[in-house]
Amino acid sequence: MDDLLLTRLIISFFVAGFVIIAVVYAAERYGTRVGGIIAGAPSVVGVALLLQAIFYGSDHAHVASLGTLLAMPVLGAFCICYILLAKHNPFFSIPAASIAWLFAAYIVNEMEIQGLRDVIIFSIVVCGGTKTLLLLMIKYRIFHLKEHDDVPAKDNIFSKRSTKYIIRFLLGGTFVAVSILVAEYSNKTLAGLFAAFPAIGISNLIILRATKSPDFVSSFTYRYFSNAILHSTVYILIVYATYPVYGYVFGTIMALAASCITIMIAEYINHRHRRHIQKGLKT
């Protein structure tokens, strides 16, 4: 490993780690509405693609973003595997789900799906099928969808703020650095796939699994899949469209703006939907 690559990996680790901590801190500080918008922004994907653009050029990140878009259906393998194993073997569920993600990523990479249209069609079909399967799992009570946990939160080391920050820093920084390593030695599609490895999702699952009930954590995993598809897809598409034309600085700004607008619209729709349900219950 040469000195330049080692420097890039160290920079990636610390930049990604500190960005993620800053996002989490801001999300906690500025209330549920603003905090929800900040937390929903695809921080790991954003940092990974931006660093790939800085280190290898905007054209590289432009092509890699197609691989990142393919990571959305790959995420379904992670979520389904985790939910199936969470109740029975909580300690093995996250490693097994991570292996499922790696296996699905390998298959997708070997399929050599080229072009934006084919990537979008593949992603829609697979994500739609995954969402249907998850809904069937809810219907047949493989797990219960919960808004709130019935079990009181456990007070342990994972409930401490400092522990949460450390876990997110280490996982986020590590896998962004891994995406840079893959970009150095492998193809752009695989580099894009690893840019969207669910590092923050895993850190949240580790924290929640130590403090919450299995059903609540499975519910979080279901919502995590849905939210990640919406928020990350918009960001990735804007990156794909803008990086070659405007460069990675303005492209990143436009992608973040589009992602935040999407999150605000989604939050507004969800808020209206919840109010409608509450009115129906009262009547």
C-alpha cells in the first residue's frame, strides 16, 4: 500500500466519522422537525461519493453512483435477513445480515447492469418485491410493526450518548474508508456499492438491540429500508446528473438540497396521514 492511498484512507476515516457525529449531534439538538431532516440526509453515501470524486475525479463518482443506486435493492437482503434472525439469535443477526449484503452485492456486481435506465428498472423491481415481502412478513406476524416500544428501555453502556457517538464514528469512518479502498483496486460499480454499505443502519441496530425489544428493532429495520430508498435515491440521482456537468462541489450542494426537500415532503405527507388516522379514531 503506497503512502498516497494510506493518506486517503486515513482522511476518509476521520472525515466520514466527524461528519456523521456532526449530523447526529445536529439532529439531536434542533428538535424533531429540523432534526428529522438532518438525520434523514444520506451522510455516509454523500461523504463516500464526494471523497471518491475528490480523489479520483467527478467522472469516476458519476459512474460509481450507478453502483450506489444498485445498493438500494441490495439493502433489502440485509433487512430481510436481520428481521428473520433478530428474535432467534440477536448476536448473530447483524453479522449474518452483513454477509447477506456482501453476497447480494457480489451477485449484483457480477450481473454487470449498465446504464441508468436498466439500473432504475432493476432497482424498482427488486425494491418493490422486497417491500412486498416485508409487508407479508408483517401480515403473517413474523414481526410486529410498532411505533413505540412496550418494553422499558434498558439502561446500559449502549444507552450512553458517548457510546453511541463512538459506534457511529467507527463504523461510518471504517466503511467509507473501505469504499475508497475498493475504488482503488476494483471497478466503479463495486466502489459505488460499498459507498452505500449500511454502516449507520448497523450502528443504530447495535444500539437499539441493546436497549429495545426485538419487535421494535425489527420495526426500525423495516422503516430504515423504506426511508433509505427514498432519501438516498434522490441524492444519488442528482449526483449522477450534476457531477459531470457542474463538478462535485455544486453537485453535492444540489444533491443535499434535493434530498432535504424530499425528506420535508415525505414528513409532511406522513404528518397529514397520522392526523387523518387520529381523527378517524376519535370519530
